[in-house]
Amino acid sequence: MTFARMWSDLLPVGRAGDGGYRRFAWSAEDQVLREWFAGEASVRGLDLVTDRAGNQWAWWGAPDATPGVVTGSHLDSVPGGGAFDGPLGVISAFAALDLLRERGIQPARPLGIANFVDEEGARFGVACAGSRLITGALDADRARGLRDADGGTLADALSRAGRDPSALGRDDEALRRIASFVELHVEQGRGLVHTGDAVGVGRMIWPHGRWRVELRGEANHAGTTPLADRRDPMLDLAGLLRRVRVAAVQAGALATVGKLQVDPNGVNAIPSRVTAWLDVRAESESAVHGVLAALADYAPDQDSWTPVTMFDADLADTVADALGGSPRLSTGAGHDAGILAAAGIPTAMIFVRNPSGISHAPAEDAEEADCLAGVDALAAALERLLA
């Protein structure tokens, strides 16, 4: 089975001993994934195009003459991420195309499959960087200067990967080729577990953003500096964490400090500085802003912001009708589909049931039968849209 073969191909790439994945943008693992994508396009006779940000597009048909229907997702991961977040959408896209061909479907418009680069933002800190760049939501100069944990810039990483950093920027040519976009993704919660459905249709993405908080102290020796004389930013961090939790509860939001940078990060040294990254999400923008207002004295510096994203209602209805009726789901997880929707492209999402309800962790899961139901659902939706 094509789906099983593709899944088996990707399973070992970037996998750690605990079963989690580390597939960062513009890394050696990412290069293997990009080559895999190019290979899958080649064996199907698809035209492979790479845009200004490095996103890959595999086309069945000529989108320069007639804009096409696009599906796909991403292949990168968070540190210690699960196997399904991103790859399920890309593999399902190729499998759905195969189904359409097996059924003898002759599409009236082109069909594209996308692999968006750096969707997770795990290496350089900005989520959905590939789609943000081509839509102009992320400034190219800012992107080139983004740094990873080792201090390397995105521009450096692109150069090492054989790409030209000066090419980054809004890509109107790539955007003109997209008439609509349907992204299939594993659900990152238990909504479909509760409804008893294998697949569902996206309704909206919660507003969400990332902020950076700098906590400054004074570096000194851990063994000689009296407690009363210390300016230890780790104590300020403890206060921040408690404030974040209280603010989130009061606002009815979700807020997380999941990434830290400690300088100089020595066991026997009092830190001089702690940088904490804050992630805030909620059903309403006012709830997100309520959390930030409660933390105003920490002066959070915004890294990224995505307003509430409503998927195209007509397109969502078309997809749901093709699926024979499916539950509508809201999600607090960001996706490239949300960035394209914000840029004015009609966009919809299909979610596949995750029995664990866990994501961004090795326990992320989806049953094979549900994955294949997702492929069938995506193929049915694409057939309707390509007619």
C-alpha cells in the first residue's frame, strides 16, 4: 500500500531513542525530508517548484495558466515531537492524488501538494515561517537575522543548505497559483474522540502569539556569593511562571513558558540573564491581551502574532459535504492553513482523530484505519474542488 510505504520511509528520519522526533528546518534531517518529497513528486511525474522561502510545491497540471487546488502540510517537527504532526498531511496528499488517478479522475484545474518549511519554528523561533515569508507576514530582513540556539542565523543556515538568503521575501508568483488550500492534519486534542468520528472539518484557529521576556541579573560565583548579595534572575523566572499561570486562569486562556535560555548556563555560576519565551492562546483576542496586560511589568517583546482565523465558510461546507457531513472543530494550534487564510486565500482543514489527544510529544497517535479514512476524505474533497 502506497500510504504504508511512504509512512515507513519517513518513520526513521530524525527519530530519537525515546520515540520523539527532531526535524528542524534547514538541518541534515530536513534535507533528507526535502529529498524524499522531491522523490515522491518525481515518481508521479509531478512538476517540482521551490518558492522564494524554500517551500516545495509538486504540481499535477500547470498552475501558471489556471490557479490550482493545493493540499499538503509540513515535515519539520518540534524537539521531541510526534510522528504525525505535519507528515500525515503530506503523505495523505500524495496518497489522495494516487486515489484520484486510480479512479480515472481528470481534474479541470491543477492539483498541487505543498511542503511548507519551518512550520513549527522550533529552530528560529517564528512559527509558520515559510508561509509567513511568501505572504509577506514575516519581514525578510527580520527573518534573515533570526538566530537558533547555537547563535547561527537563518541566513547562515540557508547558505549552508545551498540557498540564497537574499531571495527571501513575499512571493506573489507562488500565491497566484493557489485558488484554494485544504490541509489535512492530525487533531491535536480529543474533539473527535468525544464525537466518535474519524475525521472532522476545521472551523477556526484561535488567536495566538509568542513573546520574549528578558530577566536580567548579575553573574557571580555560586560558591562565594552570599544569598543576600545575589541578583539572581532565576528567582524572577519563578515569579514569572506563577504570574503566567494565574493570568491565564483569570483570562480563560492557555499560556505556556516552554523555552528558556540561561546565560552563562553554568552549574556553578549565578546567571546574568534568563530569556523566557511565552506562548499565549485563547478563543478570543481579548483573553490573550488580558494575559499580556497582567504581565506588562515584565515588558514582553512580541516574536509573532496570529489573529483569530476563520476558515472559508463556503469551502468548509464543500469539504464537509464531500465527507458526508463531519463535525466542525476549533483549534488552538497554528497551521500554515491559517497564514494562507489570513492572506485572503480560501482555506479549509481536515482533522484526523488522535486517540491519545497528545501532540508535540512521542505519544501523539492516529490509528491506521483513521489515517486511511482521512486519505479517503481528502480525495473526496479534492475531487469535488477539482471538478
